[in-house]
Amino acid sequence: MSSTGGIELHYYLSNNKHSLDAITRNRCEAELLGIFQEVALALDIPFNVEAQALAEGGLKEVWKWVGENATQLNVVLPTVAILIALAPDIYESKEDELSRELTELSIEEKKLQIEKLRQELKDADPRSENSIQSNAVEVLKREPKIVVRRSNFYKRLMGEPRIESIGITPLNSNLLPSERERQVPQSVFKKFILTSHSIKPITIEDANIEIISPVLRDGNYKWKGIFNGQPIGFSMNDRLFRSLVLQEEVTFQHGTFLECVLNINRQLDEVGEVEITSYVVATVIRKFDDRQSIETPQGRSYKHAKKLSESQEELFKDGDESP
């Protein structure tokens, strides 16, 4: 048997207005629907969302949720409301925070947390709703797709000066408030907006790139190669190696590889997906093919510095373990 609930978004408008620019409203709605979908997908809750008739009093939009389980809706609807209106001093939308969320360790940890949440929701009864809701907010509040969608939402609102504040309210099966409205004034909208979609690059210290096309002339041209089975274009930022190539002191043949320190620059797109923006070779460690392997001076220096750094780390570890 299906269950129902809802979310109400209240636009508080200046001068008792009851209308809003249609493009702004539709763009805001798209971002909110994106957040609804991300939360439901994360928690594995099947649902349908139906738009209800608009109401005045400023301007109110209501989305009716139809799900399979009342307890699940009683958890997910307040969770959505909290995530949309979550106070900026609780969640820090910084590059470091988003980057941390996208490390392999954090991704695996989050997978386990989400699996646990899904199981809790399957076994949930009304007495455990508040506890599961708190856990869901804690797990999802730094989810990049939700953070980016929320940033987009408030950026759209910033473009409409008549909006003085917004209110988010979860609704019960009769589409009446089940909890208090959470209000966000216009004065803090900007605190929810990401200043940059860039995230920290991934650094691979022993990347092997098969060279397809080196750059044999001066200028900001991209080299072509194959990395992890995929063709890539990359910048050669190792000036010493690039100089040797231009002086024709380094040659290439079919099957030539570079072992190198590779930086993979990334950013989040408009829906929070990670996209690669560029590949940059910082240091060439060695050039090799099926006949020979030539280590570069800068490669030897890099490996020596890395070995020293690792030795110091081990020394500090040993010191920490001593009584």
C-alpha cells in the first residue's frame, strides 16, 4: 500500500508580491528535484513526486511524494528539508571538504554508511525515525552532488531580488506541516554558494604514459599519449625534459613510455559529477621502451627526496611508539 507526504517551498517575497519570474522558479525547481532524487537514490527509496497547485502567501510550491513505506517517508522528507536549509556554519563548502569526500577511502567509507542506512530504513519503526534521520543528514550533508545542487539553487535565488527568504517544510500524508518550517533569509544565501567547483588534483607519482605524439616545437601545445588504456592530451611542465626534447637530445619511437609524476586536475560539473579538466606531467622520472631505460636527473632527485621524506616519516612513527 502506497504512502504519501510532501515538501513545501515557501518563497517570501517583498511588498506582499505573489508572483515570481518563471525562469527563476523553474530553475530552482530543477535543482530541488535533483536534490530529491539524490537523497532517494542514496537511501534506495522508490518514490514519485507530483507537483501540486501553487498557493499564495508570498508564493508556495508543494511537491507530493508517493512512496511504498510511511516510515521511510517520515525519515526522508525531514532529511531533505534539513539538507536544503542546513546552516552554513555546520557545513563548510570548501574545496578541501569536497576533495576529502572524493578520496577512495572516503568513498568506500560512505558506501558502508549508506548500506547501513538502507538497512536501518528497511527495519525502521516509528520509534527509530529521529535517529535514522540524524544519521542520514550526517552521511549526506557532504555528498558532492547534493552540495552542488544546493549551491545552484541558492545561486538562482540570488538572481531574484524580490525574494526576501525561503522556507522549507516537510508535510504529512494530508499535506499539512509535520515539522516546523526551516527559514533561510536572503542575507545568507551567498554562504551556501560554492565559490569554485574545482577540487584538489589527484597526483600519481609513478604514472606510465605511452607517447603517441610528443611536442617538438616551443609553445603551449598538448602532448598525446595513452594512460591506463585511454588516449589523453597532457601538458609537459618538466622544463628540463621539454628543453632536451626541443634540442633533439631526447628521441622517441613506437612504444616509448614516460614514467612520470602526473597531476590530474578535476572539477565538479553543474550536477556534481566529477570531470577531469587537464592532465599535467610535473616531473619525468625516466624514459623507456623495449630496448632501454633512461632515468632523468630530475627523476633521480625526485626519488631521492621522496625516499628521505619516507625515512623521516618512519622515524617520527618510531618515536611516537617509544615509551
